[in-house]
Amino acid sequence: MTSAAYIHIPFCHHICHYCDFNKVFMKNQPVDRYIEMLIREMETVHTHSEPMKSIFVGGGTPTALDAKQLAKLCEGISRVFKISESTEYTFEANPGDLSKDKISVLKAHGVNRLSFGVQSFNDRLLEKIGRNHRTEDVYRSIREAREEGFSNISIDLIYALPEQTLEDFEDTVDRALDLDLPHYSGYSLIVEPKTVFYNLMRKGRLPLPGEDTEAAMYDLLMGKMASKGIHQYEISNFSKQGYESLHNLTYWNNEAYYGFGAGAHGYLNGVRYSNIGPVSKYIQAVEEGKRPVFHEAEVTRFESMEEEMFLGLRKTEGVALPAFKEKYHEELDHVFRDPLKDMTARGLLEVHQDRVRLTNEGRFLGNEVFQSFLGLN
């Protein structure tokens, strides 16, 4: 039985230069109709009445919706899902879009966690990466969220941005920590195809920091978080005790979850699927009573074991050998003997208290470690 759901809102007032998620400019889009069909898809797919563990509304920019649209969406979510006091109910938010009335709507409908796309506290860099908020918007939004009663607040930061220096990033991390939030995420910039940054890079017009500077930024991030008692529980995520993201842990624990909305991904009954991306085609499919799935693939047993490793090793605690055996009825160190031997010999993996986990050096070369567990069958 699935107790986690991802709900996608593809609308944005502004498209960031690095973003490759399924999104469209909000102007002239059938937003109200989309919300209706999104709720209809949820009603059609979700059938059980047990409380949800986590609901995550992402995008796009969910807070690009106006207060009335947000209320309509939240009312639909509350009708479809049973939300208890223990349910982690998250909305992604853009500091530039989250007004007081929207915060009030979210709080009134049971949302208990906000995740802000801050990225940087340097206004010059925010403009360069295409963000439409500024530092003062971050402080205002977090202050107003706290005044409304939100305490579980997370912010995302991005490093290795064009023209970003180590000093720039240190200032951003210091400002973020000064807010004394329970959760932080820090990601290095990945230049994806079909983005503004990708086109600039192809033309030689994207001045990125080198690999050494990127590694120094990651090292700085980990050190600063540790110095403030913010525990690193996953390669890119840090939290105070008890504030780990339940929704993201669903992914890293290789558990099932719903994916609702245009372009959303889900994992149900051993099948990974992605929904139709274009908004108009998604709406049409749901209107016609069809499941709006664009692609689905059954995950084989061995593929599931591979996913157990490259997802689970993202967690600081790694993958538990007894849990792996209980789930797959095979010994982890037998199934993956060669990559374990190789990565351990290179000092990138270690076995500690019946767990396989990344070493500190392995965190810097995580993708290489993960890749070693793929394509072995």
C-alpha cells in the first residue's frame, strides 16, 4: 500500500536558466482546468483510506498559483487523501511568489512543511541564474511563514554557479545557517540539455567554477553544517534531529509512491512510470477517462537490487546488509561482490556495523560509486 505522493504543478511566472523540470509559462495557461483534472487523476488512482506518510507538491512553482487556486488544490488533496498529524505535507515555494494570503491558505489546509527555492543569497547571482526573487524576499517569506505558525521549513541552495566564488558560497551558507532552520539542501549545478545554461555552455559563454572549486564548496557546505549540529543524512541534505524529509527518504529507501500531474513520475507495484508532459495533452487524457501515463516500465528483481544500492548509498547511513537480505533473500556482498571489492579498495565505500556506506571521500565521487552497481546482470 502506497503512503507517499508527489503532485506536480508545472506553471511558472519565470523560467530559471538551469531548470529542466516539466514547466511552462503560466500566462494564458488553463490553470483552473488543470487543477480540476489533477484532482480527478488523484481520485481515480488513489483508493485506500489509510493516513499518508508524505505528500509533496512540487513544480514548476506551486506558489505561482493564486490564493483561490491554491485553496482549490488543497481542498482536492484533502478530499482524496487522509492527512493525519504525522503526515509530512510539503509545498515547494518561491520566495518571490509566497504572499501572506497564500501562506494562510496553506496553513489552513493542513500543509505543515515549506521548501523554499532560495539557491543563493547573492542578488547578482540570483539575477544571473534567472531567479525572479531577491534576498530580501527570502527573509520576508520565512518571517511571514513563521508568523503564520510554520516551523518545519527547508531551503535549497545551489553551488558551482557561473562566476560563483568560494567566498560567495561561504557567505550564502552563513546567511542560510543564521536563519536557524531545521532542514537544508545543497546541490551542485548540473547543466542539463534544453536549458538556457546548456545553450550558453555550447557557445562557450558559461564561466563555471572548476572541479576543484566545486569540491571545495561541497566540503565547505558539509563542514559548516556539521559545525552547527545540522546532521548530513544524505549526500545533499542536512537536518536537525527529527526533521529529515520523509518524502525524499521514500525515494532513497526505494519505496513506492504516487506521481500525479503533467510530467510527474511514480513507482507503483514494481512499475516506474511517467505522466504525459504537455499540459493540454495531460488534460485531454484525464478528461477522456484515460490514465495520463506516457511511459511505464516494470522493474525486474535485479534492477530493483541495483536501485536499492544507488539510491540507498545516497544516505549517510547507507544500505543495511540484513535489510537487503530480508528484502531480496540474497546476501548483498554476494550479489555485488565485485563493485563492493573495487570501491572498498579505492576507499570510496566501507562496511560499518552491518551497513555499506560511502566514505567521506566517496561522497565527493558518489556518481562514480553509484554507476559501479549498474549494468552487472
